[in-house]
Amino acid sequence: MSVGPDGSITTEIGGRTLRLTNVAKVLYPETGTTKAEVLEYYLTVAPAMLRFARDRPVTRKRWPDGVEAEPFFEKNLPKGAPDWVPRVTMHHEGIRSGRGARDIDYPLLDDIAVLAWCAQQSALELHAPQWRIDRDSGEPLPPDRIVIDLDPGAPAGLAECGEVALLARAMLEGHGMTAYAVTSGSKGMQVYAAVAEANDAGRSVLERAGSTADYALALAQALDQHLPDLVVSKMSKDLRPGRIFVDWSQNNPAKTTIVPWSLRGRSRPTASTPVTWSTVESGSARQLTIGEALGWYAEHADDLDALGS
């Protein structure tokens, strides 16, 4: 490790040379959390986080001036990105944006060095789709997981999300898929399941649905039918106060979801964190701060196989 005259640090992380700048900069003024602490957090949880992110194009939400300033989403690799950052070029037609077709070079969050580079870029939030890239062809593979995103409308909160998550778990496990609960680090919760685990009944339902997005929609509608006073599966925001919106649309191939273990760019440094089903059942799930998430990780580090994607 070497320190430059400008205070920058050049070090080796994961076999790659990385220049770190402004490491003492406070990114979360309310708690005084610095870029160095963000970097330490991501380096610590990397083994777990990479399980959810590997081979998926990553969109970064960056706060270079801290969370009290305006952030911006970044898909394309910026000029000056290290040449060792793995990337995939994807063609976007630009129909919705009206800016015409263009190619975007997405980074692939495949190792600890790339994660450290994201932290150096003050990319506090990392978002990924529910599908992976075929490394041989560079083309997207079919979605390999389903995510049920639970968004509470006040005064509903995480306890109510947990009630819906437990029913979603039962439905997914009825189709042979192991369900994992993750707090969003913001307001709500996600439930993940691997498509490959589906049993005959689950595969039949998936085939009839035609896509994981349509399967998730059918599941959201079933949750709505079972818990009509608590769940809403329609997009209308007028229906959401006091209820849990089951956002099935996160399974659309064009959509991304916060990567489990990612930080959030809120006033306090909360993180999206896996949560045990016993915690969900007790109604005691909560959004953990960076220090609490590190404590949770240390306690459950031996259970990574059960907490990965």
C-alpha cells in the first residue's frame, strides 16, 4: 500500500491494484459514516453479496457528495474505469427514453475488487436483474430466480410485510422452491426463490404462466385473494395506504432490484439484509444499519449456503 501526495491510497484488493481517494469523506452526515467505512463494509460482506450478484449486469446509484446531495443512476462504465472490471455490452433500443438505440457497457460484480471499485465510486446502492449473463455468448440467460417485492404503505410496516412474506413462502415452497427473506434496507422486504428448484407442479405453473414475471403476477394476485384487507397487487397508488403492495413487476427482464447486502442511500446507512424466517414469524424484523448488518453477518457467516441465491 502506498499513500500519494494528495492523500490517495493505492492498494491491492483481490489481486487488483486500486487507487482509493477521499476515503475520509463523510457520505452519511447524520451518522458520520465515511467512504472508508463503506469500503470496509463491502469488503466484509463480499462473499455473501457476490452470491446474489455474480454474472448479473449491475446498475449503480451513486452519491459522490454524500446522501444529502442528489444521487444519479449509472449503467454504463465511466471513462477511466479499470480495464480489469469485467463488463458486458448490451444493446438498448431506447424506445422509452426516446434517445434512440445505444450500447451500454455494464460492469459485472464478479469479485471483491469490483465491489471495492464500486465503493470507491460512492456507489452506495447496487441493483441487478433476476437473470444472468451467458459468459460465452454475452447474451442474457432466462431468469433464474423469482423475487416478490413487498412495499408497505404507511401505517403498514415490516411486521405486515412479514405476514405476507410467510404466505408467499408457503406458496413458493408448495411449488418446490426454497424461499429466502431479505429486508430491503428501505421500507419493505423481498422474498427470493430459485426457479431451478421448482417441482413438477411448479414447473407446470411456470410453463402455463409463460414467464417468471407472469408467474409472479399470478402469485401476487393469489396473495391478494388470500389477504384482501392487507395485500394489493394492482399498481394503483391510491390502493396502497395501510396495505402491502406486492410488486411482481421486479421480475420483468428490464427491471432491477436492490442486491441483498447492498447499502441504501438514505439518511442513515441501512443495508438490505437476509432475515431468518423465525425473525419474520416473530414480527421483529427491522432495517439494520451498517454496524448491525456487520454483526448479523458475523453471526451467520457459516450459513452462507442457505443465504445465497
